[in-house]
Amino acid sequence: MTKKIENTVPLLPLRGLLVYPTMVLHLDVGREHSVQALEQAMMNDHLIFLTTQKDESINEPNEDDLFRMGTLTQVKQMLKLPNGTIRVLVEGLHRAEIENFYDKETYYAVSLKSYEDNEQTDVETEALMRTMLEYFEQYIKLSKKISAENFETVADIEEPGRMADIIASHLPLKLPHKQEVLETVDIKQRLNKVIEIIHNEKEVLNLEKKIGQRVKKSMERTQKEYYLREQMRAIQKELGDKEGKTGEVAEFSEKIENAGMPKHVKNTALKELDRYEKVPTTSAESSVIRNYLDWLISLPWTNATEDDLDIIKAEKILNREHYGLEKVKERVLEYLAVQKLTQALRGPILCLAGPPGVGKTSLARSIAESLGRKFVRISLGGVRDESEIRGHRRTYVGAMPGRIIQGMKKAGTINPVFLLDEIDKMSNDFRGDPSAAMLEVLDPEQNNNFSDHYIEETYDLSKVMFITTANDLSSIPGPLRDRMEIISIPGYTELEKIHIAKDHLLQKEMQEHGLSKGQLQVRDEAFQAIVRYYTREAGVRSLEREIASICRKTAKIIVSSERKRLIVTEKNLEEFLGKKRFRYGLAEVEDQIGVATGLAYTTVGGDTLQIEVSLSPGKGKLVLTGKLGDVMKESAQTAFSFVRSKATELKLEENFHEKYDIHVHVPEGAVPKDGPSAGITIATALTSALTGIPIRKEVGMTGEITLRGRVLPIGGLKEKTLSAHRAGLTTIILPKDNEKDIDDIPESVRNDLKLIPVSQMDEVLKVALSR
């Protein structure tokens, strides 16, 4: 029977719970809307409508989050608990469906269409009730989770609709299935649905029972096997455990024969196998010998990849993957050419030295590809234990071979390209000096007999092409540096960076960010602006990050708007990358007195360095600030002594050194600075401050000074010149003895700079001072 309830009724949403008509149960209510709905019900006729949320995780449900069909209930009791929640006792009256939903701000109310069960029975209904009861009784016997008293209570119910609801409430159903029963208004349909559900639950219980019996039988069989194995083990122990290992020993013997080991290694392996055969399985030594044999068998002893000696193909691969870096490519192609002629050349040991981000690691990977060899990389950063290189002796618990042998196992061939990354980051402590252990690895005269503490037998590394990388060569011990052929990768010019960004980085980042070729275009002038105003580095890592940032913003714009294609130009670049971070152009805007631009070399490439000198009345004290190292302080003292010795020629005030305090400062005081190449820069700044003559803003300089004014050579000229070019300087003063290094500077940079070699400080002052 259907009828419409005229008055609105407060709504109480339920989470993970469903109430059927005639059910009496307790509820704990804590949500603000629900509490207000309860209070409203108590003020009226104690009626409240209960319906269930579709998603119980929602804290503040709206109309769409609730099932339309629920139960109209009457609040019997209400008790406020100390924790602020309210416990209520409700009794279900009958089914009801929401017609209209009202938001009363503090609670929700609904107008309802109610459905009352017609509990009259006919023959078909009676038959369905009996079937349902019979199925329910069988279910209880299988489940054993519902007591017999519950069945007797259900059996006494005469109303078919109520019986179906009560049985459905006892079944362990998921919420959607319970809701289906609640929404089934027709009694016969409801009885059929519950019968179907009980039948399915019975089938599941029967299946669970069968699975349980199968698992029990399996466990009994496993226990029986365990018992028999233990008996067999005891018998084998009495027999010396020989018979139990026969199959495994035969397998090991076959693998040793097929491993291609040298004769002395093979003899050692067979001796260890004989020991393994005699040692009981339960002995700790058994597993040690087994692991040792596994390592000997898995190492490559003769397996080698055939070198692809096609020089033209190798050159194409290197040029495709890397722009510039001509010296490294030339060295690899020379190795290939000699290998093709001799067919037997020991692997070279190359050290790619340069600042971060210039492509040292990826270049090693490209070399392996061009040779057609396997590639193995191990990082030596933070390694401070000699056993990391040479391995542990087998007497130690958990002993393992060193990283070199592990790398060879991973490669699976005797001639891989082996990259030892960050060789300058190794250190030493009480556990030994790993850099000393590397001497044998990287010595072409010794590494054909490399000895690992774990393997003990010598291993031939002479066919391996070792490539090492380093940022700072000064931190590599001299003997280790002597064993490597050092190839310097100082950094990229502006033109090279633009090429790399255009031909390599943009395509890579677009692919990683899901952009197609037509969706993003970056103009050449935009690439140039990114290099000039958003990066200041020797490598291209920051450049890659900036391009990735452009790709991310492009992806966001394409996804969130109608624009399908973006073009990045110099004008709209700030929309993608924000305000310019660096100033491109001259290091100084105008000629200044007492401020000279020096060129420095750091582990991350070259950099420009401002050196400032100021005078103040005093007693001739020389103050040095800017966190300078000992070498740089000595350079400042030497420069000051030189200026004093030239006081007459420079027409300086008599006894100036007794009248003024001189303050030499190098900005960025938090950064430590040291090195023997700032002498002429400090002397020029002192001269300018004392004479009042400005220093030309476009001039940068590098070189050490002696007390007599001679200019001494320095290192890192290429890196320093690149940094000067990045800063926009146009004239570089360098020591005459460094003229031989000018050819290393890229031609595009040489064409933009005026390089002036000098041998005396007088020549420096003629160029640097504005008059």
C-alpha cells in the first residue's frame, strides 16, 4: 500500500549501515546536521527518515550522495554521551522514498512517499516463505555464526515481508545488496530475491568448506614430507651426506667445465667443489663454499662482445648524441682505428674531467653504444672502504666481492665499457684507502692480474675500457691521476648550448611531458635569452630544467584552455620562466676606481670574480676580507709589495703606506676563495685605488704576480675564458706562458674576445687602466 506523507520529516544519513522496517537498534550520532535532525524529530512526532550514503567516506552528504529509498523510523530513546555524541534507539516503521529534498541549513528534511507491506498470504507466498526458511536453516548449519535461537525467532514470524527483511538483516551482505532488498517493494519479488541471495551464500560456504578441507590435506601431506625429509637427512648424515648432494655436485661440475675458466681457476673451483661435497649441508661452511662457486661460475672468463669497428658509424652515433666535445670523440675514434689495425689493444683508461652537467656520464654510455659493447656504471661517490673495491675475505660473515668484480658479473662479458663515476669523490678512513686499491684496477700494466680478496684468483681486466669521471682533478691522488688519460671537458659556449637545447633537450623534454611537435615551438632568440638570463653554468643541467619548466607550463595551458599550440619567443619568455635571474653584459656597467674583474676556476666551471680595494686614513694596515685562502692572501701581500716598490713610477703619494689603511675585499664572503691566479687582479685594483685611475669595465684578467712584477702562468684558461665570455667581457689579459692554451678555446669565443698575453705587470696596467 502506497501513500504520501504530507508533512516533511527530518533526514538522518547513515554511513555503512542500513535499517529495515520493524528492526529495533541503537545508533550513535555525532555529525552536526544529524544531531539537529534528531532534535527536530523529538520536538515533533518522533519520526525521522533513515537512508544510507552511497559513499560512507563523505562527511557532509548532499541529495545526490544518498539512496532515495530508506526507512521511516520512530525515535524511542535518546541519550547524550560524555564524548558529545548521542545514542538513540530507533524502531523501523515502513519503507519510504524521498519525493522532495529540503536543506534547512542546520539539518536536512524530506517529503516522502511511503510503502506499507500487504502481509496477506496466498499459496505461492506460503511456498516461498517455507523455501526461504529451509534455505536459511541450511545456511545457519553451514555458517555457524548465527545461533539456533535466531532461527526460532524468525520461524515464528508470520508476515512474509517482515520475515524477508529480518533474514536479509542477518546475512553478511554488502551494502548495495542490502539496499536492493530494501528497494524491492513487492513482497513476492522480495522473497525470491532473499531466496536467491541465501542460495548464493550457501554455495560460497560450501566452496569455502571444500577449500578448507583441501588446505588441511595439503598441510598433512607437507608435514608428512617434512618428516620423511628429516629422516632422509639423518640417514644421509650417517652416510657422510655424500649421496644427498650427488645431483647438485654433478650440476656444479658441469657448469665449471662450461664456464671457460683459466686452468688455475678451474683447479681451484674443482678443489672447492670436492670440499663442498664432503662438508655436511647443515654446516655454515657449506653455504660459504656454495656462494663462492656461484660467483666463480657466473663471472665472464672468455665471453666477449665483438667490437663494432665501423668508424663512420661510431662517429655518427657520437655526433647524434653529443654536440661539441670534439677532443673526446677524436680519442675514441683513434682507439677504434688502432683496434681495427692491431686487433689486440689494451683498453684505454680515460678520465673525463669537467664541471657537472657537461655530459660526462652520458658520453660514456654513447661510447659503449658506438663500440657495440656492454655498459656498466658504478658510482664511487662516498666510497671510503678499500673492500668496496677489492672485496672482503671469505672468512668474514656476509663477505662479497668488490664493486669491480660485481660490475663484471653484471656485464657478462670480459670487454665492457666500465664507467667509474665520480672518482674524485672517494675518501679514506680507518678501513683503508680505496683510491690506493684503484691503482691496480686502472694500471694497464697490472690490471691483467687484478686480485679480489673474495675471488682470490687473479682476474683479467686488461680488455675492459675504463672511463672515469671527475669534477675536481686536484682531489685525485697523484699516482692515481698518473694512470689515467685526462680529457678535459670545460663546458659549453653560448652557441653550443643553444644547439644542444634546440637539437637535443627540447625534444627530450617534450617527449617526457607528453607534448607533440606541433604543440610547442621555441624560437632561437628565446633559447639565447634562456642561456643568457636564466642560466650561468658550464654544463646544461639548469638549461634542461628551464626547458622542462616551459614544457610543464605549456602542458598546463593546453589542458586547461582551448589553445592547442604555443610559441615561445624572447618577448613572452617571462610568462614561462618569470623575471630574468642574471644580468648579461659587462661585469660592471661603467669604469670604476679600485674594482677589477678577475677570472676564477672552480669545480663547477669558470667564473668571474670582482676584487674591490678602498682606502681610508690610517697607519698602513692591509685588511683582507671575503673568506680568502692562504694562497690568495699571499697573492694580496705580494701585489701590495709590488705596488709599494713601484710607488715612484706610479707617481703615488710619498709614504702612502703609512697614511692609509688599505682594505681588499672579494664579494660573496660566504664562499671560500683560494688559488694562485688573482695576483695581477689585486695589483691592478690596488694601483687604481691609489692613483685614482678607473679600470676599464670590459677587461677581465688572470695571472699570478711576483715581487718584481713578472706575470706567472695559471691553469684552467679555457674555463675562465668561457666564463668571461658569458659575463660579456671583451678583453682578457692572460700570462704570456699560457699562449699555448689559446688553441683550446673554442673559435667562436676567440673571435668575440681580444686576448692579450703579458709577461710584466706594467703591460697589465697599460691595458687595464683607462689612462
